[in-house]
Amino acid sequence: MKKIGFIGLGIMGKPMAMNLIKAGYSLIVYDIKREAVKEVVATGAKEGKSSKDVAAQSEVVITMLPNSPDVKEAVLGKNGVLEGAKAGLILVDMSSIAPMVSKEVATEVEKKGVEMLDAPVSGGEPKAKDATLSIMVGGKKEVFEQVEGILKVMGSSAVLVGDIGSGNITKLANQIIVALNIAAMSEAMVMATKAGVDPEKVFQAIRGGLAGSNVLNAKVPLVLEGNFKPGFRIELHIKDLANALDTAHSVGVPVPLTSGVMEIMQALKVDGKGGNDHGGIVQFYEKLAKAEVRHQK
């Protein structure tokens, strides 16, 4: 069984690492936040001193970090993965970053004989915890096959979609659909509430029809409780939509709906809600309509 290094133990990374430990893998972990490291070490992982130290002791290194600069720093920077990596190491970056950065990092690590996959995930914290993430992968088929079993410990599906960078292009497509779904749900539920219909009953009535979706099932119950504790923060979705807009425009694709939702999220960030779950998009509509989508008393 391969020795795995895991770098980045945030909302998503921590439960993903713990699922690998539960499956019997030997893990060495690192994060700049010591508390997260201690928590995972308590479940059986070994603590790494740095990204370099993790790579030196691993056959596969998984990174799960917030954004493109974080991945570049952890992999290519001082005391980074590349400094500790031996030829033959497989780097699986599960962060959601710009596809061009995935390609850039892959080009650099390949000079040292390191193979790389970009393998972002969808499903948020709940699916990270219960190991049912959807994992979309870019890279070489033969490299993917070597780590497919590892990925399927963390997700219910792991699909190779193309060459390096393809994983993150797929993730951007996913993030566009999720953002627009949440916005559509928000418009509809605020309208129903303001018109005097119980939003919980609206949800129950429409969820089994064509308007039903995983987004609807996951987010409406939280909205009804007024629970915007982050499974996936608005500010991180802003990062993904910025990458989506850049990528779309670079290949000549206008994305007017994505641009509109981006501005809604930016307005919420300015209003101090950037740390809320992206289901909190509903608050933009609630403020305009002066009506809250909540359980009826």
C-alpha cells in the first residue's frame, strides 16, 4: 500500500485525510494551521515538518489548498514538495485552481520526474466527510490508474476527463452550474415566500419534479433554518467563478449568467457575508425583497 502525503487540512482536506486513515493508508500530513494537524495526527497520521518533508517520505502526495498561489507555494516554493520529491512521485492536486496553473505546475514537476494529476472535487464538506465526493481528474491514464483506488476512498466517483488541466476545467463547469442553481433556487423561494406561500411546502412540492436537484435538496433545508455556516464559502466560490470567467473568455465563450451571479456574490462579500456558505446567496434576494425564506412558525 502506497505511503501518502497530505498537504492542506481545511474544511475539505481534513475529512478527506481521515477517510484515507480509516481505509488503512499510512499518512504523513502538513498544514500551516497546527490545530488541524494535531487533530488528524490523533487519528493515526504522522506529522510532517513541511511540504518538503512530506514529499521526502511519500510515494503519492495529495494537496488540497485554497487557491492557485497556495498550490504554487506548497509545490514549487521554498521547502515545497518539489524540494523533497524523488523521481516517480505522483502529485495529486485536489485543489480547485486555474487550469493554466495546473499545467504550469505540471511542467515544472515533470522536470524532476514527478507525475501530476489535477483532481478537484465537488460535494462540499458533507460529501468530504462521508467519502462520496465527485472527483474529476486531468492527466495521464497510466498515472490515474495507479491512484484510482486512493481517490475512490475519498469519493463515490473518480473520472479521468482528459489531459492535465482538464480536471479543473470540469470543476469550473461544475461551479458555474452550482452557482446558477443556487441563484435560481433563491429567486424562486424568495418570490414564493413574499407571495405568502410556505417555502417548506414549495420545496416539498417541487423537489420531485424537473426543478428538483442535488442543490435544492442540500441547500433549501439549510436556508429554512437560516444556517449559513460554510460547507463551501462564498469567497471561495468567487475565486472559482473568477477562474471560470477568465477561462471562458480565453477560449471565446461569453458567460452572461455566470457574470451576473459573480456580481451577486461580490455584493454579499462587500456586505460582510463572504465567509457564509454559498447557499447564503439567498440573502441577496431576501434583502432586496424584504422577505426571509425560513420555517413558518
